[in-house]
Amino acid sequence: MTDGPGTTSTPSRNVFKRALDRLTSTSEEIDARELLEESIERGSTPVMRCRSGERVTVSGSIRALTLRPVGGVPALEAELFDGSGTLALIWLGRRRIPGIDPGRGLTVHGRMTLQNGHRVMYNPAYELRT
């Protein structure tokens, strides 16, 4: 295991590095790192690695919900954060989905697209997490 050119890391060095990172990081940064690690452990693709047009699986936590009509049709929009970035989830024709609430863990499957530079997924299949 190496940390860079000409260096070798050891388990004790990694423990020290993680402890130092925790001391110098904000609680938001620590939470984001932990959320990203959990997402990767689930086999999900980090949001920042998703490319437009790809079918992806993303896991994270719902940060916000908005009811916003799209073309005269109700649309429920959720902001999913996985520690690396956010993905807007939009369910067309829905005003509410039981279990889709801020703070809830969620895994979604679908085709990611870009709209005005933002990552978006329409009508994703989803799994609620506890």
C-alpha cells in the first residue's frame, strides 16, 4: 500500500491519518465521507462519477423535498446527497410518496441526465433504507 511516490503506508499510519482527518474536519465533512463510504460499500456509483445517459445506482440521504409542477403536471422532487454530490430525483405525476422524507436513506436506479449543469434522474426505481 502506498501513499504516494516513494512512501509506503502502514496500518498504524492509516489509523493516525484518519484520526488527524477527524480532528481537522468539520462535522459536515465527516458525515459526507461516511455517507460516501457507505454508498460505495453498497455497490453504488458516487454521484460525481455518474455520466449523462448512463444507467446508474446511487445511494444516499434525502436532503430536501419540493413539490414543483412540470408542464402542468405535479412533480415531486427530492435532493439526494451521497457525500460526493447531489442528484435531483423527479417523480412526475406524484405529489407524495410514502417513505420519501428528508433524512431518509434511499437507493435509486435509473438513467442520469444533465439539465442546466445539474444531475437529474426522472422516475427512478427506489429502495428505502433505514
